[in-house]
Amino acid sequence: MTDDSKTRTGFLPRTMAASLRNLAISVFRQNGQTDSAAALRHTNRDYLSPLTALGLT
């Protein structure tokens, strides 16, 4: 059995990365953080904080 799918990735990876980046920035802003770099450093130390902000933990 062969896979004859002609699906191409196109711009999907780039679009998904931009969407996830925008989601992360929105979560930071929702938490009242205005400095994205500082928020990322904090997230590196406490990876559950964005999940808590979204109500997932």
C-alpha cells in the first residue's frame, strides 16, 4: 500500500509558530506583564505559570 497524498506543508508551520507566539504574548499581557523577555525568563523558571493563567492547573 502506498501513500499517494499530495499534501504540502506550505506556510502552515510558519503560521502555527506565529499563532503560538501571539498566544504566549497574550497570556503574558493577561497576567499584567508588559515585558515579554522578562515574562519568558520567569516562565523558564516556573513553567506552570502560563497554564495557571489559562486556568488549566
